[in-house]
Amino acid sequence: MAEIQLSGTSFASESGGTITVNNGTISSGVVFPAGTVIQVARPTVSVEQNALTTSYVNYYEVSITLKSSNSDVFILHTFNASDNAASGFGQKIYRSSSSPVTTSDTVVFNYGASDSTGPLGWYSGSGQIWLTTTTQAVDSITGQSSGDTLYYGFFYAKRGGTVYVPGSNSPTNGFFSTVLFEIQK
């Protein structure tokens, strides 16, 4: 067994080909390789049900405080939805350095495809839909510093008919669930 010491404190030891680091703290000056997950913001879950309008509205927000000035944020946003026949909805995600997030802030995800009658990122055609889906988006961050807090707003608008996001048979079953990952560039 071999041991490495710094100023009389055991820093690392080796035994049988396995290296064990002891008494170490990673400082804020450490640079991780590209693609390393720096932090995972705990999943934020909200149980609710919202009847959408034809304008994009911020129904849900989450935040993350950056640990690096050279990172991106990967977003996993899961929600359920329901609508009646011949309706649909679009989704947009915006980022801001303050809350509440508005449509004047930085757009991160825009799945608001539309035609002459409105958004149809998800569309039910002639039948009713009930769905649970996950949006995956990457926010390529520039001009931010370690310690900055970023807020993400999740905006939805309906195409027509009656659309609920989250949607279900009752508000207790409708949910938003979001996990934010800070990833080294």
C-alpha cells in the first residue's frame, strides 16, 4: 500500500491497484472536461391542471444557480396534456435572469409550429388525446458567471377547443416535472 501526503495529511492511497482519494475538496477553480455534468438541480414537480388560452402563457417556472461560467443547461421537462377533438397546443421555453420569465426573454425552445388556425406542436386531429411527454432542450449559455441564477419559464398556447396542460381527469393527476442539468462546455 502506497500513500501520498501533503503537509502531513494523507491525500491519496493505493491498495491492490485501487486509488482512494482522502480528505479532498474540489475548489471552484477546477475545470472539468467537456460534457461533464457539473450539477443536477433536484426535480421540481407541480401537481395542477391549466386550461390553455390562445396566447402563450407562462404556466410553470424552475431555476438553477450556475456553478461554472462555461456551461450549458440541459432541460428535461415532463408533462401530461389532454384535449378534445380537432385541437392542439404549442410549447415554448424562455430563460431569464429574474422571475417572472416573459416572452421578451431569451427563447430556449420553440415548438410552437402553427398554421392559419394556431399552434399545433401537438395536435389531436379528429380524436381526443391524452398524453405524457418529455421535452428535451439545451440552453447554450453565454455571458453568465458562476453564481448567476437562471430562471426557465414554460409557456403553452392552445390551437382551439379545450386543452389542458397539465391535463388529466382531475387536477390531482396533472403534473409538470423538470430536471435541469448543468453541463461543462
